Amino acid sequence: MKHWSKIEERGIIWGMQLLLKVYLLFGRTVLQVFLYPVVSYYWLTNTKGRHASLEYLQKVAGYLPQGTVRTGLYGSYRHFISFANALIDKLAAWSGALSLQDVDCQGREAVVRHLEQGQGLLILGSHLGNMEVCRVIASLRKNITVNVLVHTKHAEKFNTLLNRYAETGRMSLIQVTEINAATAMLLQDKIDAGELVVIAADRTPVTGQGRVATAEFLGQAALFPQGPFILAALLKCPVYTLFCLKRNNRQVIYFDFFSAGLVFPRSQRDAMIRECVQNYAALLQKYCLSEPLQWFNFYDFWQVGDD
């Protein structure tokens, strides 16, 4: 089984180019006409992604009342359709068509209080929902900058495509393959300047050599990265989680307090990191069950190891 970062973006880039051009020229309504052929092609040709979708839906269905979520091929197809609609929302966010008035925020008051005090925050994101909508977080307060860590190799084509049209404003993408001392120093400067640093905490390290921890997620052990939590301890700043889900045709951003500051004494370090990872996995599962079709990790998330 390949590591998630080595999975080819087969078919998705040319499809995104088509969808983006249609969106910019004609808007979302016309774009929906083009959506289904592109998704159908991607769903039919992406065998591994389809199998991962089927496995995930089977797991999530076990936690929900019968009939809440469709499994099988039709359910998987709907899962991919949801993913495609999320891509359109990404386009809206990056092109400036999505503003703070189009987004509901829960828990924003606590975040704003930190920002008003000039205190930077580490935000743990995920591949549940649409993290790109966090671009509008820059509008929460004047002169706030949002820094999002992305994986260069996997995201390069997609980010290049978006950046042709993006009005990035106070949104900064920091492309990294691993968090080393230089990266930590750069991010410390961002935190000290009262900025937000956003990092996804639901995918194992790109190099495949970094530290991981096992946590129970949807009834089975899965690997999560230790890096975001170790980074939080290095930055010595408050930590929040961020989930952005689409509900009733509106984006809803959920901020949840995670820690006032993580500290890992040497003698308890591994155990405390595992506890943090499990707490994050439990929160991720909670939101995942609330909007099951908005989970967008189309690979074997529960694999024991990676290549």
C-alpha cells in the first residue's frame, strides 16, 4: 500500500482546470452541469480511491442509525460528488467569492480574544470538510495573517492552479515536506507576531520516517502524526482545532479549544503525545459522524504501515 503522499493525482488536475475555467466564466450553476462527467471519470478510474471510500463508509455506517449514510457503490459515488462540490467551494474561497458573511463561525470569540492580545495560535486542521475556507479567517480581525502548512509534492499542482487566480490577501501557504529546526524557527516567528499557523493533523508524515502514534478511529487503530503536537510544544502557544463543514448550503467553521499549551516532560513524553493524538482522533470522529460524506481521505487510512 502506497503512502498517501505518493498517490498520483491522476485525472484530477485536468478536471480541476476545466471546472475552474467554467466557474470563473459562468459561475457555480453552470459548473454543476460539468461536474458529474468529471467526477464520474475520476470515480471510475480511481480504483484505490473508490475502495478506500467503500471501506470508510462501511466503518462510519456502524456508528450511525441505519439508513443515515448509504454504503456500496452508490454511496461511494455520492462521496466523490461531495468531494467535487468541496473543490468548487475551494475555488470560491480562493477566488475571493466567499467572504466572512457567507460563513458561520462557532467558537470564534475565544480565538479573537487571543488575536486581540497579540497572541499567535496553532490550529489543528484535517481533511474533513473544507479547510481552504479558513482563508476567510483573515477577516476575523484587521491585520491578522493565516499561515497554512501544505505538503509541496502532493499539493504543488493544485496550489499552482489556484494561485493563478487567487486573491490571497493575508493568507500564506508554507510548503514543507517535514518540520525541521528551520521550519520550527520560521513558525515561531509567525506565532510571536500574533499570527495563526494551521496544520493538518490527520495524515502521517510525508517522508514516512517521522514519528507516528496509533489511535482508535471509527472502531479501528489508525496512524496519526505526532509532528503537529510536538510542534505545538515547541511553539509554546495555545492550540485550537478547526473543522469547516458545509451545512444547509453554508460553510460552518468550528473552533474547539484543545490546549493552553502542550508540555511533554521527558519521562512521560510518549504517553502524553499518544493521549493528545487520541483526543484529537476522538474529536475528528465526532465531526466526521456529523457530516460523513465530507471526509476526503481517499486512501487506506487504517493501513498498519506505509511503503
